[in-house]
Amino acid sequence: MPNNHLPSDDEEELLAAQGYQLVAGIDEVGRGALVGPVVAAAVILPRGIKARWWGQVRDSKQLTPAARELLFDFICDNAIAVGVGRADHEAIDTQGIVRATRLAMKSAIECLTPLPQYLIIDYLSLPEVKLPQKAIVHGDGLCLSIACASIVAKVARDRLMAELDGVYPGYNFARHKGYGTPEHLDCLYRLGPCLIHRRSFRPVKEMGRRGK
């Protein structure tokens, strides 16, 4: 998919024509991190958004941190509903990352008021949620509400990792957000895993039980 593709509300409008007025876009961040939770967001947008800033919405990975923060506020101020859910490192280690991701998404949906009538989800399906739904490959780059959810989830998780940086000093979580960067790996090998590292993920798993 080309990077210059702009997410649209075409999918949401098609569903509205079928009678689904409350469509929630859902995405997650943190699946590939070595530490902390996976965080999901669900966003229901009003139909026919015309605000100029909606044209700046992209998959969160294509935006700078400053742009994500700005758009996060716009989304939360203008959406019909926004929900955020997460599954912590223990859920990831005991249930696996895919199951934990689905749990985080389900939690995000349950935070929505009003509840959605239909779900459009980046890549995954949610058999645990008894609502009509559609999994869309590259949905965060194609669908406006999923792209908004990706921004909300990314900002929420980045803020959490900045807080955890103060709880577990020395690992520099505020900078790398728990992903396996050279900086993080250097800290991990020097200090050993902390309590919120994912013990089921390599290279943490390979270090055994030498926790901090």
C-alpha cells in the first residue's frame, strides 16, 4: 500500500447506507514491544466530517509524535465515542499476544458509550464480541475511524510508557516505548528484565528469570 494513501470514510459510509449509523474503528499498538501492555482503541466518528484537520489523519506510524498528540485531542473532542483498553504483560505471557490483543480490543469496545452497531478492525476478527464486524488488512491506512483508533491507542500507550519510565528507571522506556531497539537491548542486558518485561518474548525469555 503506498504511503501517500489517505484514509477515507468510504467503508463507514457504505455501512451507514446499510443502516449501521454507529461504526467503531478498532486498532492496537504494542504487539511487538518487549515490555508493558498491548493497548487498543475504539473510535466512533460522526458521519460527514468536514473539519480541515481530518485530512491530516494517517496511520499513526506515519505521523510524528507532535502530530499524533494534536490529532489525539481533536479526535477525542469530536468523536461520538472513544474507548481505550489494554492487556498487561501477564496476560500476554499467559495467553499469548494474539489473545491478549483481542482482550484489549474487547475492553476498548466495552468502554464506548453509546455502544457500536458494527465493528471495522485492523486485521483481526473478534469472535468474543457478538457484533457484526469486518477485519480489514491495512485498515489503519485505509479507513478513517481505524486510523483514528491507531492514533488514540499509540498516544495512550506512549503516555503510559513515559509514566513507567519513572517507575522503572534506567531502561529509558520514555524514548523507545518498550520496543527492541539497540538502546533498550543494551539496558536489558545490563540491568536484566524488570517486572513488566514480557517473559515469553525473546530476548527476555532467553535471559531466564533474572528479574529486577
